Amino acid sequence: MKRRRLIFIKGIYDTMDLFTDELMQAFQKMGYPLCVLDAEDMEQSLRRLSGLLGVSCLKKEEADLSQDAACIAFNNMGYNLCEDKGFNLWEQYGIPYYDIQMDHPFHYADKIRQLPRTCRLYCIDRNHVAYVQRFFRNVRWAEFLPHGGTAIDERDLKVLPLAKRPVDVLYAGSLSKYRIELLIPDFDQFRGFDAGELCSEVLQELVRHPARTTEEVLEEYLAGLELSLTEEALGEYISQFRFLDAYAVSFFREQAVRILVENGIRVAVYGEGWERTDWCHHPNLILGGKVLAPEVLPLMYHSKIVLNTMTWFKDGSHDRVFNGMLAGALVVSDSSRYMKEQFANHREIELFELKEIAGLPGIVEDLLSDLPRAQRIADAGRKKAMQEHTWEQRAQMIEQTF
């Protein structure tokens, strides 16, 4: 059977490059020929692609390559290739464009509205799928694709027992509240309501009821203002106030780490922003600074517990969960509907609710004081992740739609 030539795009974000490499390896094992477009030298990449496809990707020609090729990209990379030349590469040649959204779609509203007609959109949270189906009518196909995990070959790095790991708790992630200033709109542009009051009320509601989605709370508040908004206008408002999502994420991320260190548990953090907190000099906090995505993985192999808080994904997961499991660590994470479906709590993972975050130190202390029990959970979690939650399994899910 002839297999489609798969086109991947790299060279913009190190995290997306890591995911791309994982999918490429999986599809290569499955026998698919691959082509990589380098964002840093796209002109040369397109010339090379022209030779592989037998058409000019720099000039508008007539051809139907819908059965010969497909592009797989993350976060809209390359969605508008060749538009400056008067045509969209994917539309012109009928090439399916698989776009995997790793963040909430409201962060990319303008780009999603301009996705090629050949786009097949994947979201890593089932709530995001519903959001796309509601607010982006131009997207004809949207499905759920869970996050995938990345493991290091055991020939390069051994999976140590928890008792031999020097780091008690690892958190890998930045405090987004320090880098979202550019997302905050000019409040003076809004008429008919107090934008500052909206932000205060919505953020308080998210903190009080963290199981709710940001779009749900925003819509509820706006409905109470009786503005008679169209669906398009509502979606635009939600996108404009999406920075509140990042504040809620950052609030609980900081709380999770802080409550541990203040209760005598040593936590190593990697990412930006931690050094700007007013408690960053606490003796139980180990500041690792910013590291690239591939550098996080080995750190997990030296950690007993990998702590995760969701990026406000209420019906999805995060790669920290699967990466931690594949590294043989015990993952402690706040829950989501999808996570509860996938994992047996206390047997493959330790889940907690954000509204009960005060109990997190007790959970972690119990695990660290009973390493045989913690090891059983970590082993079961690793087995589950290897069987069901690698990028290889995600590649197989994508292949089913070819």
C-alpha cells in the first residue's frame, strides 16, 4: 500500500520541535516517508518539497495531492504557507493540514479563522473541541487528541528506583503571570461594562470554583450584563479576556509549590518567574532556572515525584503527566475528567482537586515517607503510560483518519 508522504514543520519553538520529533519517529517506524520544512530556511525547504511532490511549491500549479501527502503541524505552524505568493499551498494542492492545538484555541482565534479548507484540527482537551465547533464555523473537522509522553531510551538513561533519586519533588513550568502583559487589552475600549470589575469577578470565581472553564465563567458574567451578544461577539470577548486563564493557572501553580515548601518539602522548580516571587529565597525551594524542553526530561528521571498542575485543561491532560510517568517518577497532579477516566487514583497516579489544595502537603509527605508504596504507584503509572500514552500511540490515532 502506498503511504502518504508526511510533511512536518520545525524551527520555531523547542517544545513543539520535541513533539514533532516524537511523531516523526513514530511515523517513520510505521513506514511513512517524511519531509521536514525548516522555518529558518523555508524557501530552501519548499524547493526540496517541490522535488519530492513533483510540483512547484513556490508557484501556483494545478495538481491534486490529497492522497499523496499530508502536513502535520503544531499550533498552526505553516498554516498560510505561500499566501504571500497569491495562494495557500495546502488548499492549492488539496493537501490535508493536520493542526494539533497544544493550547486553548482562544489564544489563536485570528489564525484559526484563517486555517486552510483542508485543515483537520486536533485539540488536547475535549472542552476545546466543543469551543472550536461553537466559535469557529470555518473549521469543518475538529477532534480530540490527547497529549503524548516522551521517554528517553534506557540505553541513554536508566530508570532508577525512587529510593535512589536525589530530588524529592520536581515542578517544570513557568509562572505565566509574569509574561502575559501583552495579552491584556486596553480596558478603555470596552463600552457598557467595567472591564476591570469583570476581570476581578471572573478571576475570583475561577479561584473559588477551579473546576470551571474560563470561557464558561466569562460567558456567565457577560450574560448577566444583558449585552445581547452574538456568538461571534461573545467569542471575541472571550479571546480578549483570555489572559485571565493564565492568571488562574499561575495562581494555583504558585500555590501548589509554595504550600509544599512552607510545609518542609523540598521542591526543585524549572522555568521562568519563580525567582520573582516574594518567597523565592525559601530554603526548601530549589531554583533551577529556565531550561529547554528536551532538558526537562532527564530531570524527571532523577525525581521521586513529578508535580503537575493543569494549564486549566478540565477535560484533557498535560505532557508533564505522561513524561513523568515514562521517567518512572510518581506523578502527583490536579485532576480532570479525562485523567480520572484514564488512571486509577492511588494506584497509577495521585490526583487531587485544586479546591482541596491545602491537603497537598499531606499527600506528598505520605508518599515520601512510604517509598515502597510510592514505587508501586510509579511502576504502575509507567506501565500504563508506555502502553497507552506515548506519541507513538497518538500517531496511530492520527493514522486512522488518513
